[in-house]
Amino acid sequence: MNILHRGNDVSNVNPRDSVVNGLSVNGSDWLWAATAIFCVSFLVLLSLCFVAHESKRVFHYLFTVALLVGCVCYYAQAADLGWIPIHLHRNSDTSHQLFYVKYVYWTVSFPSLALALGLLANVSWVTIVCNIACAWIWVLTYLFAALTPTSYKWGFFAFGTLAYVILAMSTINESYEAANKMDIGKHYRLLSVWLNILWLLYPIAFSISDGSHTIGTTGGLVFFGVLDVLMMPVLTFSFIFLSRSWDWDKLSLAFSEARHEPTAVCPKKEMRTQDDQGSAEEDDYGKDEDTAGDSLSQLINAQEGSSSFDSIVIEVNVFPSTGIPEIPAFISTLQGRENIKKQIWLAIYVIAFFQKKHSGRKNEWSGAKPKAEGEVCEDDILLFFWP
């Protein structure tokens, strides 16, 4: 046995005797090259995960999974695995290889890119879920079309293409408008246009390969391979490179930052009973409101002087006229500014405390106080407002 021999022997190791139109050796060579591109891209991105800040790894994690699935699926295709024979109704004697593993890869890569664009544009989760659903419908209907030997396959093809059109309109128009408001419109347009140009070529590639089998198995795999390489690896590193200039806090992308902000716990509060808490609240209502109000005014004035805290913003945005206030979403915009966040929590506690006397807004303010108490110890509050 010659260990220096480097020929591609995949057709002998994994024979396909029952198929007339199958993958050629040259086609397998190209698929091995595509597999290498995916593997190198995966390893590089995985290494970058250990370098990036903990709160800035959302795209690293998202694309790492997609690239890993791409490695597995292209390995299977290069090894001439992951396929089934397909017989066309117009010529039942001729069989073709249908590599279903590429559809498995698309069910991961297409939604991953739709999710990445949605997160970048800061669109609603309803829009993101809708885009992911359209991506899945697109891929699955194309798979159904490829598995259908009769001309009825083009019905599935039409439904899938319609799902693609909806996805393209959302990622180009609606999401771009949202991204433009976040001052990243230029970067978003660059990424979304590149992706949609490639997506536009997938219906064409399908119609002449798995749809009509005009170019044969090898030609179709080469066509799809070029599109996949230009899509996932290229867009992955484009996202990573461009993200260095993004304001992650403004885009609300610093998801993992909250893991490093443990909630303060007051030992004294843990030892209280429910009855004790009720008594303490009744005693607090009897305290001098003017003194506490003056302390709150001083706090607000001090924070306004540094342009870090606006009482109107607190009352309007944090405490809307109806419903439970979305305090965590507001405080999360102050990543890395622990001192200011603590002062705001102190102000929230006092505002909620004194606004409870307005019976019409009782539910709103009572919903804020427990959250504030969980973030700031009562001893700290008393020390600050009643020294």
C-alpha cells in the first residue's frame, strides 16, 4: 500500500451502482475543497469566541453552529453519502442522485442568517420569528419539490419561492428602516443586499438541478457549493469585522452581560416575615414625606447635572401610565455604569414608594417596588435618604 497516494477513491469506497447520473470524481474534489473552507472557517470563528468580550459573542455563537453543520453536510456530500435515488416520470430508466443533506444544512444556515439580520436591525421578535418561518418553509418546500418525480413538483417550488420573496422583502425593506434608525443602515444594507443576491440565485440553481435535472448532479452540487461558500463563511466574517464599530448597548445585543451582574441580597430582609414587612411599610408611611422628597430632588438634580439621569424619562418611560413598568430593559441600557444604575434604582424605589398613595396607579407602583428592593438593600436606601 502506497501511503503517499492521494487519489480520490470515494466512488469505489461508497459505490452508487443503482444511479446513472451521479456525482463525478471532479465534483467530489470540489466538495472536499468546500468542506475544507467550512472547516477552516469554523475553527477560526471558534477561536475568536475565546477572544471576543463575553457580551459580544452572539454572532460568534450563531454562526459557529451554522458553520459546524456546514462542515458535516459538505463532508457527507464529498464522501458521496447522504443521498437517495430519484427517477423522473418522463424517463423512469434514468435515475439521479438527490443529496438531501444540503437541505439539512439550509434549514440551519438560512434561519441563522435571517436571525442575525433581525438582531442587527433590532426589529421585533415577531418579525424575526416570521422571517425564520419563511426560511424554513422555503427550504422544506424545495425539498418536497426535489422528492416529487412528477411535474407537480413545480407547485412546491412556487410556494417555496413565494416564501423567499416574503423573506427578501422583510430583510431588505422593513429591517433596513429599523437598522437605519440605529445608525447602522449602511452596514446592514451591505450585508442584506449581499445575502439577498445570493438567495436570488438559489431558485435558479434549484430549477436547473434538482428541479429539472438539466445540468446533472455534479453541476448542481458545484453551483450550490459556490453559493454556500459565498454565503455563510463570507457573511460570517463580514459580520464579525463590521461589528467592531457597532454600539452593542444601543443595539441591545449585549445579551450575556446580565450574567455578570448578581443581584444584591440583604440578609436583614431575608430574615423578615410577611407580617414584619407589612408593619415596616405602615411605619414608613408615617415618616416625614417632605424630607424624603427633598432627598429625592437632590438626587435627581445631581444626576441631571451629569446628563446621566432624567426624572421625566424615569416617569414616562420606566413608569408608564398603565401596565407593569419594564425596568430591566431600561436599566440594561447602562451597561458598565454600576454607580449610576444604583442611583437610579434608589430613585425608582422612592418614586414607587410615594406614588403608591395614588390609588389609581397602585398596581403600577407596587410592581416596581419589589424589583427595586431586590436590587438595592433597604439599609442602603435608608442611609442615602435618611442619613
